[in-house]
Amino acid sequence: MLMTNKHYLITGASSGLGRELALQLAKGGNGLTLVARRYELLCELKDEILKKSPQQKILLMSADVSEKDSVKKMVQESIAQFGALDCLIANAGRSMWSRFRDVDDPDELKSLMDLNYMGVVYSAFYALDHLRQSKGSFVAISSLQGAIPVPYHSGYVASKYAVNGFIETLRQEEPDIHFMLANPSWIAGTELRKKALASSSSNSIKVNTTHGKKVMDAKKCAEAVIKALEEKKLSVFLPKKYSLVPLLRCLAPALIDTIVKTKVDSQLR
């Protein structure tokens, strides 16, 4: 059953998976702190939620999770509004579609680490005491690419590997908090491809911005994440069938790497 009358904080809530998570969690009458850099999109999301649930308590915050002080303020104001924190969903992130050799500046990979990894680190650091008090949950939206390497995503893969290792370590250190890793593959209905780190070189790869029909959409992905959260799972792969891929790669790495590259290459144009 969906937890009700709890307080959820969601980063990257203005679009894609974060937005769908907010819409789904609002159905339980939960208090929501919705965080993103694009405040105007958060306002549109709030209006949509309030049309269905006029009494819904929602706090909107414009914040950059790659900046420590911004995350500290995010958590402080959220606690001041709701008094406690039951779950933080660290969803904010950026993807990558570029060969490493084509990257304009190697520091661009640092920017991915700052957002995708340090954003999770900062969120966990400032939320930890509050989640310990509530015996709550911390959900990191990672990626299948945090478990297997994928071409043209070197910086993104590195950041998600780091997230997975960080969360699995915290799980050992903080037994009173439920830590969950969500590892989706490609999700339709997000802006990840559109806003991915890419090279400006004329010889760089180009990717289709639309997905095939078999890709899980953001709404179904959000429903699966919430179901796994309700069941206190430690990790969830989306779609579920991809949970076998890391194991298969241990058994036949060359074969799986070839299959993965072929699949990724099919997304180029």
C-alpha cells in the first residue's frame, strides 16, 4: 500500500521521471517538496496536482543539487515546512551521448560527476539525521549503466557506478534507514537525450531523440519505483528483465558487451 500522509522530497521533479513520481505520490495525500532548477515547470506541476487534490501540501524550491549550500538550504527549508522527512528521492541528473575522444573539454565529465554523484552525496549528507529519526527511505535514481558499461556514456557510467557504490556502502553504515537503488534503462517521456552531454564536433555521434515503442515510459517507471519502495527493496531494475544483464556479463563479458554496443549503436542516426 502507498504510504500516506508522509513527506517526500524529490529532486529533478520538474520533468520526466521526477515529475511522474510527484504525480503518483500526490495520490496518497503526501506532503511534497519538489525541487528543480526550472521553477516555472515546478509551478505548472503544482497546479496540475492541486486541480485534483486542492488540499495537497506542496513546497516548491529552485535548487542546484551540484551545489552543497543549495542542497543544505533545500533540506532545511523542507524540514521547516513539514517538520520531518520520510523519504528523499534523488532523481536529478544528466546523461551523455558522446565518444570520450570527442568531448570538447574533459572538465565536462566533472560536471556530470558534480550533478549525478555529488548531488546524491550532498542530499544524503543533509538528509541523513532526519531520515534516521523517521526510519525513512533514501532512493537514488541510478541507471542500468551504473551496473554495466555502455559506449558513448563514459562520464555518465562513471557517475552512476559511483552512486551505486556510495548507496550500497551507506546501507551497511545506516541500518535504520532504507536505501534503495533504482536502475532504469532508457525511459520514454524524459528529456535525458535532449539535454545529454554531447560534443560540438561535426564528426561526433548523433542520437535519435525519440525512443522505440518497447521502451518503458516515465509513468510506468514511476509506478514501479514506488512499488519497490513500498516493498522496501534494496534495488530494482526497470524493466525487470534487465536485472539479469549484470549477472550475464559476469559470465560472458565479451558477448554481453557486443550485444550492448549493437543495441546502443541502433539508437544513432
